Amino acid sequence: MNFSISRRKALLGASAIGATTLLASCNLLQGDQTETLKALIDKISNDILKDSPETCTTYVIPPAQVGGPYVGRVSDRSKAAETARNTMVAGWIDELEKINPRNLKGSDVLSHSIALTSAKYSHDAAKFGFGDAGYGSPNPYIISQLTGAYVGFPDFMASQHEIKDQADADGWLSRLEGFAKQLSDETSRMIEDTGKNVVPPNFIIETALKQLSTFKSTPVNESVLVTSLISKANAAHLDGAVLGARAMAIMNEKILPSYRNLIAELEKLKTSATADAGVWKLPQGADYYKTALAYWTTTAKTPDEIHELGKSIGADMTKQMDEGLKTLGLTEGSVGTRMAKLSEDPQYVYPNTDAGKATLLADINKLVEAMQAKLPQAFATLPKAPLEVKRVPVYTEAGAPGGYYQSPAPDGSRPGAYYINLRDTAAWPKWSLPTLTYHEGIPGHHDQISLAQEATGLPFLRSKLLWFGAYGEGWALYSETLADEMGAYANDAAGRLGYLQSMAFRAARLVVDTGLHHKRWTRQQAIDYMVEATGDTIDSITTEVERYCVWPGQACSYMIGRVEIMALREKAKTELGDKFDLKIFHDKILLEGPMPLAVLAQVIDEWIAERKAA
């Protein structure tokens, strides 16, 4: 399934798969199948939760709901687990297809369409026999700078594993043991995929090695897996020193040996890896890319269509950026050159120091407060969950995206988190921060994800578990445009250039992603194109391009989704005239939870018809 929290899931077990047959006896192909669907949707949610103890922690799921305690468990990352997971998803598809949507009513029709479409998009990648598929995004490489348990586990423990009593502390230690096994299992799967000629580009391996080595070289007593445990244990009036010593023993005896083994295997792999950047080089590479594009965009658009769309939008953004730069007195050179000059202007650059980074974070918080006051202009429903601004952990910042969002806990115990990568503050001139904040924070990901979680009447699967890139990232990019329309840049000409650059950046992504994976561009071709199109720094663009290399198709979801949401809004305004209400339009987009773009179009069409008839 298109799954929002983690792509690293494990097997629930044969008992869960077998349970699907129980559903087949309930009203299939005859009469009202509402109860059959609800039972199946609940089962799919529980399958996912039982499969992923980390997700249970994220959502603070009652242990009884998922068969018992999960606080000491982690996802199974073995090959056997991945195979069984794919079988489980195939079972979901089979059961969903036995339900005739004509035998459903109201929101259940939507639930059926969303669940079935999601399962099919995810399962399509399983046929290729390498990487990850399951119910998450199709990732071709088990280990990269962005994939593998090592990328997210330390921050997951530090930010989400709470310690309130001894059982929680023991669970922390048990999860450390599980993390070591995850590393070992992923190393074995990487080696197996190598035998199928599935090898990341050599520059990706180098970045992953840098991140792995940074963690490995950190003194054990300074590791976040130890220091965070001690701090949390002491706060819970437990013996942090004793628990810390046990954690250090697990680190030395199990985790670090697994790191060393993974590093050694990657070093060997690097000697035979090439600089070929796209998945075209993989077995059935062209078909794999089409599958990835369909997953991320939830459309049937071809690589060539997406490539040309990116060029067209990029040309329009370049024209607007040229006009904006001239108003600031920057008239000489290409748009990319002038934007680069604006990035280096001392009045916009934060010092790359602890103090400079603290100031940057404080300025983002001010932007959040200012936008919060504007939201009632365009929204009838606002989220209850607060938003926290955090920096990307140092041990993963080398390969991490510039910014990303982590959902809040549904029970209110943890706020939503907007992460920004502060590896180098030069990547974030002051004029670039508003747009990033509106995208990752409000009214972007925070509003969209929090409102879905808080919506009443939606099954857990739709409100919290599913994720569709074109819908979620499309909304976040649409939010950047909405902020402009709400006057966020009325007195900030440089800030509006940041917005236009962001649009040019997402348009360039369409060109570069399809260029890398379909047209066989080199990494350098992609970097050169994006630097010229956006004027962003080479270091920042390099990180971005390397991201596209390991997440084929993901970069296309943003602009494809924005274009569709804008088109739906214009259609509604044209057909409804005075009956169009922007606030209610946003409710219709957000309060039904994530969905494929085609399904979203149906939702808006039905709303238009209802408003016309009113």
C-alpha cells in the first residue's frame, strides 16, 4: 500500500494471511457488502500495524489491538518477510476485488476504491523480484543514502520511543538487538540483489558509506541510541547509568559489528559499481520505471509527457523569475546565475555556526506563527495538533532531503515535526525559508496530515496509514501557491523569488527524473540542468539529484499533484461561479484523507454536482 510512516515493514505471519478467507463468506457478490468491506478494511489496517511495531509506536496503538506488546519489537527486514508481505498484499487485492462497489453506499465506495487502487500500485513492483515492494513505495535498492534501517532507526528511537517505566526501557534494549538483525538481514538482501545486477550507482554507495561511517565512528557513549536512553530513563526515575551500560554492550557486541559488515560489503560493491544513474540499467528497467511513476503520480502519464510538462512549466517560472530579479536590480546574466548571486548576498545568508543555525530555526518559527494567523482566510477546518520545527539529525544529514515532515501522534502525545537539513546554512538563504515552511509545515504537510488524522468517520486505513505521493506532495506544493495568493509575499520581493524558484525546482524535477531514468542522463547532466534552471547551490542540487537516483518517480509527484489540484479548483470555480467556496473546496480536498488523483477528481466532481443542485 502507499504507506505514510515507514517503508520498512515486516511480515505479520501466515495466520494473518489465512484470515482473509474468513471474509469471503460474508455477503460476497450479493446484496449490501458494507460490513464485508469494513471488516476487510479493518483487517488490512491491523495487518499493517502487526507487521510494523514501529508504526504502532508512532500511532500509540493499544497493544491489545495488535495481539500484544510491541514496544520491544522492530520490523522484520529479511527476504522471507518481504516475500510473505507481497503474498499478504496479493491476498488483500483478491478479497477487495470480490466486493462489488455497486453493493456499497456512501463513503464506503470511496474506501473500496482507495484501498484497492493503493494495493495494486504497491503490489505492481513485487513482480520484479528485487528491492522493496510490499505495501510501501517501490525502492530498487535495499541500502542507499535514503533506504535501509540505518537511515531512520536512530532518530525513530530518539524521537518516538518513549520511556515511562521499566518495560519501556527493556523494550528499548530489545529494539537495539532487533536493529542489529535488521542491518544483517538488509546486508544479505543487498548481496542477493547484487547477484541480479541490482547495484546502486557508485556515488550513491559513497554517500551511504559516509553516513554509515559517521555513525560507526561516534564513540558509543555519545551515540544517540545510548544518550537518549539514559536521558529518558533518568527522567522516568529509572537507573539510566545501568541501562546505558547495557545499551553500550549491545552496541559494541552486535550493532557495530553489523555496521562494519555492511560497510565492508558496500566497499566491495563499490569496486564493481558504475556511475550509471538511472534504473534503466536494472533488469526490466524501463518497465520498473513506469511502475514507479504510476505509483508516485497515480496517473498513466508517460515519461515523455512528464518530461515535456516540466519543460513547459519551467519556462514560465523562468520568465517570472527574470521579472522578479529585475525588480531587485539584478539584470545581468542568466536567471540561474542571478539566483545564485542572490543566494550569496550576505544580507540573506545565515552563518554556518551553531548560533546561525539557532537563528534560522527561530526565524522559521516566526514564519509559522505569521501563517497561522492567515489560515482562517482560506480554511474552514484547522488542525488541533501543534507543529514543531527541528533540524535533521547530524548523523543522516549528508544524504537527507533539505526538509521533510513527520506526522504527530494521534493521541496528542507528540506534535507534528517539520525537519530542516542544516548541514550547511548556505543552502537556506533567508528568502528561501518561507516557501519551505509553507510546504513542510502550514498550510502544507502539517495541515494535510493532521486534518486527515483528526477527521471523524474515516477508517484508520484512510485517516492515518495510506499515503499517495501526488496527493500529499501535490497538496504541499499547491500550498506554496496558496500562500502567495494569501499575500505571504506582499512585502517580500525576495521571498516571492524563493517561491518562484521552488516552482521552477519542482518543474525541473519532472525533467530530471525522467531524464535520469528514461532518457539515460548522467548524474552530471541532471545537476547541470537543475543548477541552470533554479540557481540553487551545487551541493544542494547534488543531494537532490542523488535522491532521485534511488527514489525513481518520487520527484514527479509534487508538480503532477499540484497541476491536478489547481485544475480541479479552476473547474469548480468555473462551474459553480458564486456558489464556489474556497474554504469548503479545501475541506473536500483534505477531510477525506489521502487518495489517488483520479479518485480525488471524482470527489470534486460529486461536490460540484451537489453545490449546483443546492
